Amino acid sequence: MEWVEILIQIAVAAALGAAIGFEREMSAQPAGLRTHMLVSLGAALFTIAGARFTDGDPTRVAAQVVTGIGFLGGGAILREGMSIRGLTTAASLWVAAALGLAIGLRQYLAGAAAMVLAVIVLAAIKKVEEEFLPRRRQMEVTLNLEPDAVLSSVERAVSDALPRSRVLRVQYREGGQELVVTARPSLDASLAAIGERLLELPGVHGVSVNR
């Protein structure tokens, strides 16, 4: 019966979304299990409605789903210091919507295969990145300087302490100066150790490190 197949499509879409959402939940991401299930389920329902209950082209409904999911994915993207977080979660929401669309169009094999590959990318490839690829995220260091500190001297000292650093901006404040630099620390670098080392530099009386 037609309604039985519809229920199966909705259930399969929710299950495929749950597989991706579970990995995001285990990674403590803001969009987790329920969000991915609802995105995949909703995309499937929109597609089914476009294919079965209207005389229109279901691909037009699918196009609107793809556009709409961009707003939801944008809410998962956050800026923290020099880094952008949430891009992978936004992409996983986009994939969850694609899974729902595939199931809504009865492309069960394509949906299942895409789900397996998505989980592999999120879980296994993440391990490869952490183990073998250098850290690409920059950190931002703000140094509060004494009023009589020589900026050029402090800059050279910071370059010695952080070889891959560059000055982002210099600010002159009442009662002191502020030097902001960006750097790419090594994989085993400790933020606490970096902060303590910079705090020992002549003319520096405060350090803030953001990654």
C-alpha cells in the first residue's frame, strides 16, 4: 500500500540521519542526533509531498530544501578567536538533507551508501587528520605591554618564542600598549606553556591566548 511505503521512507530517512547525528553527538557538537534526524526526515517528507501529492516537479521541491538547509547550517557555524567552528557540522546537516531527498525519491541504495561514507569521513578521516596532518588553526595572542615598552624589541622577542607568528595589530591604550599577533603552534604545544613563556618577556605584564 502507498501509505506503508511512505512510512517506510520516512523511517529510513530518520534512521540514516540518526547515524550521522550520533557521530556529531559523540563529538559534542551543537547539532546532534535529534537535529540530523529531523533534517533528514523533513527533507524526505518535502520530497515525498512534491512527488506524490502535487502535479509539480519533485526536483523543484528538492531545490528549495537545499536552499533552506543553508540557513540551518549557518546557525551551526561559530567564530572563536581566529578560528571558525561548526563548518563540519553544517556540512553534515547538508548531507543529512541530501539523504532525506534521496530516500524521498526512493533511492535507497544511494542514500545508504552516502550515509556510510559520511560516517567514515566524520569519524575515521578525523582520526587521520589528528594523527598525520599538521594543525591548521591559528591562535591569536594579545600581549599587554608596559607604557615604556619598546614595541620593536617585544616583537622580536615574540618572534623568537613563536617562530611562525606575525603582528596582526598594535593598539595604544591609556596606561599601556597592546600587541596582537597570530601564530601557528606545533601539534604538541601547550597554550599554558606558551602563555607563561610570553609573560616572562621584558615589558609584558599580561597575555591572552585564543585558539
